[in-house]
Amino acid sequence: MATEYRSFFNIGLYDPTHFDRWPYGPNEYDSALYLSAKKRKCGWGKAAEFSSIDEARAFFNDWNNSSKLKMHIVEFKKHVEVPDPIYPENHPHNLLKRIHQGEKYNVWLTAELWFRGQISNHYVSKQTLRRHRDILINYGIDIANEPEQIYEPPKIKRDEIWYTASPELKTVD
């Protein structure tokens, strides 16, 4: 499965009689007070996750104790699995997947380098290449010839924003 780097939101709670604003710094998010999916106060491990800020705000406003405590929406990012796109049966992605499941890693590596057009950079003996060719012929791949089209596997989608370079927490008011 492919993965994407997505934002999720938690509702942080604090008492306005003791604090003017959210009292926790970036290193203290795990010890803060949050709102759970059952609309109870909880720690970070049981906090309700929301896919949008508006969804989190609506959830907080439906809570009975929302007048006593104030909320602070905390954004965090994590990798989530998304379904692979559907490729035709003879597409390089499907072929590589089948080779990866049924053959040794070195055979898969040879096939991947061949699809990328980098088989000349693969430093193995001629005997090994012949053995890999015999195996890959069963998958319809002849590494003695050049590939018809260079294939680049899909990359993980990431936001182009500086703070997503490392998965740190970010606050949104």
C-alpha cells in the first residue's frame, strides 16, 4: 500500500481561570489534557482525531462542558496508508510487485533497475545476470533488451511546507 503524509487535529483543553492561553509547549503535548471521542477529558493517547479544523470545532461546541473549558486545536501529521492506484496487469508496478512476492530480493532489484534503465549500473556477474534473465523471462521481462519505456515508481506524497520535513506537532488556534 502507498502512504501519504496527512494532517490530523486534536482538541486540547485548558481552564481559563488558571491560564490565559494554551499552557503547553511543543515538548509537552503528551502530558496535556485533550477531549476524547466519548467527550471526556483524557490524555493524548485517547484523544479524538479529526480530519479538519471545522470538524474539531463542531465536536467541541457539541460538548456539554464547552463553556467551562477552552479549546486549543493541535495539528499533527502522520503517514496513513492509502489504496494503491489500479494498474493494468502488465504494468511495471504490478510486475515488480509479483516479482517481489515470489522471488529473491536480488532478482527483484535486477528487474527494478531494468525498468529504470539502470541495469548497466548493476554490478553483478554475467552468470548472475543470465540466471536472473531466465527467472524474469517467466514474468515477460527480457533484461537482455532495453525497456520500451523508463519507469519511475510513485513517490510518497508530502506537503511542500517546511514544517513537514520532520513529523513535529504544530498548533493552530
